[in-house]
Amino acid sequence: MALPPLPSPKGGWRKGPGQLQRQVDEFIQSLDHLRVRLCAGIQPGAGPGRRVVMITSAISGEGKTTLAAQLAGRCANAGMQTLLVDADLRRPRLGQLLDVPEGPGLIEVLAGEVEPEAPMVVIGNAGGFHLLPAGGVGGDPSRLLQG
């Protein structure tokens, strides 16, 4: 399933009154279609039905971070308990995008320094959307993952 590009008021999106809003609406609708396809058969709050979704691409700048944050937010808005993990250990951006202060995260969990639940942060006020930030950046992520 292909998503339309995320609308931006910068460069090339000024095609007339209301055009930006139409593009935003189209993007959100596409996210909801993707959410429904990914989560088909999972009832919010029903228990064991879980999905793990990994968002990746071959090159930087393709919108992985934005897509992951937006999709997680739409899932949480639909009543699903959602955990977004920032596993970009070289250039983490989800904490910054979601306005989460720096602190421990996945790196510290993998190193055995903290329990997995400790660095999780609730996003928003509904309580269904959590972020496990990447944590302290530095060192060699491949060595950390190898351990």
C-alpha cells in the first residue's frame, strides 16, 4: 500500500486555497487505511492479538520517523495500546519529534542497565500511546546488538 507524501506548506504545496488541507486529509485517510489493514482482527483491549510493525527504508530522508509516529498515533486514537520503539540507534529522532526529554531508552535496556518498562514515556493524555526512546546515543550500535 502506497501512502501519499506528507503534506508540507513549504515548497510545491501551494496550489490553491484548501489544497493543503485536502492533502492533509488524504494523508490521514491513507494512514487510517494502513492501520485497519495492519490491525485487522485485533479488537482494542481484547488481549492477546498483537502486531509488530517495523518501518524501514534503504536511504535516509524517506519519512520513516514521521510515518512511524503518525501511524502509532492513529492506532492509539483508535483505542489500541501502542508502543512505538525508536530503534534508530545512530540518529534517533522520535523523542525530539514527540517532544520527549532526553533520558534512558532502548540502548540502556539492551545494555541491561534498566528494566524495559522504566524508560517508556506516555505520549498525550489518553494513556494508550507509549514511546520507548532510543536513549543515550554514542558508541557502536552493532556491538550493543551483538551483545
